[in-house]
Amino acid sequence: MYSEYFEQLGRRYHGYLGKTKMAKFVIAGHSDCPYFARAELLGDKLSINLPDFKLHKIVKTPAEWKSWLSEVCQQRGWKHEKSPLVWRELIDRGGKGVLIGGANEFQEYAQGYYGIESQLVSSDMTKIAAENAKIKTEMDKEDAEIRAQSQPVNVCITNASSHVCYALLNSLTRGDVLGNDVEMKVRLFDNGDKKEYLEGVRMETEDLAHGLLRGIKVETNITAAFKDCSTIILLDEILQGDKSKEEWIKENSEHFVNYAKVIDKVADKSVKVLIAGHGPNNFNATMMIKNAPNIPRQNFVALSRLVENQAKSIIAERLHVNTAGVVDLIVWGNPNGQHYIDVSKSRVHGYDGAIIGPESFSVSGPEMVFDRQWLETEYIELVKTKQNKAEEAMGHAAVLSQAFAINSTLMHWCNGSPSGQMFSLGVCSNGWYGVPKGLVFSYPVTFHPKGYWCVVQDIDLSEEVKGRILETIKVWLSTSLLKSYQCTFVIKFTENII
């Protein structure tokens, strides 16, 4: 009945096969279907006898079959109602493929095009179908047991309607950040009026099909969002607008203190919390530490990497090197407020100078710039305005750089930073370099592969750098905001505070 049709179909795609020398067929069916068994064995026979014939099998339980078949046919524009379903993939062109049909149509195709047919009788088909059903049940049980042993970590992102969240999800769920063997469940937290948008983000993240993602959920309840989390990324930004600085800081304090109390109560006790919005991050981190006594204070950090990367890129542009080639540049203080960019210890890799060395060879950043006045004036202004210029040129927020700063910081925090390099991070001071204990301050740090950071404490600072750091501390404390919000620090500013 179908022989002539399939002979014509075979001739139609003969040129295609001649070019690719590859034919891939997909046979799908439910596990206890005798006709699926017949098509499966015919496919196996073709695979054995034809080296360029590739076969893929999809086995579903009887309960799964109907909905799966309906979804596939709807996506591909086919009409088919029974098991099995056989089609041919267009390997070199993509697209929905060519529908063959069921078991009979597949047999006619194989006979008309390849001269091979199935000799399987009905009793054998029924026996093999029963074996298939048994194997499918055993495999599903084994798979369920493996999944039960999986213990994915919980990751929460707040202000998840932010485009920064959207930009960081791909790398995060792919395994680039927490580790390439760390399974995770992601929670997107935001206000209820953002739920529809976040459901779209959730669906698109699922469509990335990353193997480490074990679930993604939209949350509007903060307790449910933070419960048992091992990583929390806070993207919250409270705009100052027409508020006075005191009102703005008070609003930040109340917001992040509330977060801290919930985290202290329901999150994993070893949770890593990264404060990464554009607000007063050091202040917010300080307030969270004060109000989460059950979480180690070293587990709350504030993002410095964005300003650090921006500062590196300006140096790299001037010296005509890759931004990644500029290392050991330090941001002291509050990256979103008063801070000091210290290039005195910076090194440059890949500089095209008179001396050429191996990949590890580097030269002094200040010596290569060779313009101290530029470093103290124009350079600082270029760093301050870089993000605004980028956003004006694009017509939207510069979210890629912020997302990368977040992801790279977490990657180093969880897996360790490159040996011999230091990075900037806002951490709770233990008195290092004269900064008052308990104050969150951006320091040079290294990251250990076991998941903790260490402040680099043996840097020989010039008197100029010491003075600049002292200035940032004074500005930090002069607002009297810490005193207003029960953060008591007793400071005596002397010449030898550092």
C-alpha cells in the first residue's frame, strides 16, 4: 500500500543522504506496546546492517504516553494517535523532521528504501513488549532512587525582576558559579505584582536545559524564599529620590534588618549572603551582621568587584591590554560611596613592551602608566563615569558587567581564586589596616577553594595610601548614621590609626 510512496520519499531524500551520509531515525512508544517492540527491533536491524543509519529510542510508560504524544505532535504540526511514533530527523538542517508514521509505515519505509523488513510474529511482539514494560519499570525505579539521593542546594535571588538577575541566571544554573557538580534549586523572590514577569523568567530558565538545575520557583513570601538556602544574592535597590539621606538610610536599615532576621531564623547556618545592589551596601551588610547572630559574620559580604573591574578596564584601555590582564588592583572602603582605588600594587600581564616573558610575566601598572597626575585626577573621574557612559550609549542599564561581577565573586568564594592574585570584597573588619572592628569595609582578599575568604594582611602601604584609607573611614563614620542605628564603635582618630 505504502511501497510506492516510500520509494518516492527515499529517492526524494537520496541527495540529502548523499551529502550527509547520515540518517537519524527516532522511534517512540509506550513500553508495553507490541507494535513499538516490532518497530524497535526493525530499527535495531537497520542500525546493525547500515553503518550510516542512526537510531534513537524514546520509551514512555502507558500513563505518560498520551500527553507526551499530544505535546510532540502539537509542537511539530503532526497528526498521529497510536504507539509507536516514528520520524526522521533532518540532521544538517534542523526543523521538525519528517514524519514516517507508525509501525506499519516504518516497515513499509524500510522495505521500500532499504530492502529490509521485519520477520517478527505477533507472539514474539507480545513477549518483547512485556519485557520492555518490565525493564522500563525497573529503570524508572532506579532513576527515582538516584534522584532521591540528590541533595541540591537552595539559591535565592531577591529583587528578581531586576535585569541583573536575568543576566546572571544562565551562568549560575550552568554550573559556572557554585561548581560544575553542584545541583541547585533556584528561588526568584520579588513583590507579588512582579509574579507574571518572573513566571516568564522561570520558564525561560527551564528552557536552558542545564543539567544541574533541579527546579526554579517564583516566591513572594520571604520566609519561603530564604528557607534552607545556602546562597542568597541580594539585588535590592532602594532609590533615594526626594528622601533625605537619613530617611533613605533608615529605609535601607529596616529593609535589610528584616532580611537578616528571616535569614537568621530559616536559612542554612552556613549560608553565603552577597549584598550586590546599588545602595549603601557596606551599611546594609553591617546592619545584617548585627541582626543575624546565628550566622557567621564572615558569611555576609558586599560586592566590590564591579568597581574593581571598571577600574581595571580603564587601565587596560590606556595600556592596550585585555582587562583580565590587569591584576591586584584594590578598592578600599565603600564601592558605592567613599572609596579609594589603589593601583600601587597592580600588575599588568600581556603588555607589549620592550621585555617579553612567559604568560606569567607581569609588569608594574603604575610604572607602565607613568603618569601620576592622570592616575590621581582623570583616571578617577573616568572610573566614576564609565558605567553612566555605557548606559547612555546603550539606552538601558549596564547589567552584564554587574551580573558578571556577582557571578565571578561567588565563583571565587565557592571554588577559590587564581593563585597569586588578590581581589576586592566588602567584609566585616577585624581591625585590619586600622579599620574599626565590626565595620564592613572593602579589603584586598584571596579566596580559598574550601569556600572562605582571607584578607591580605601583609601589604606594605605608603603613607599616601594610609591617608586615603583613613579618609574613607572618617567619611563612613562622620554621618553619625551608625550611632543612630545602634552600631556603636568607639574610634579615636590619631595619626597612627593605620
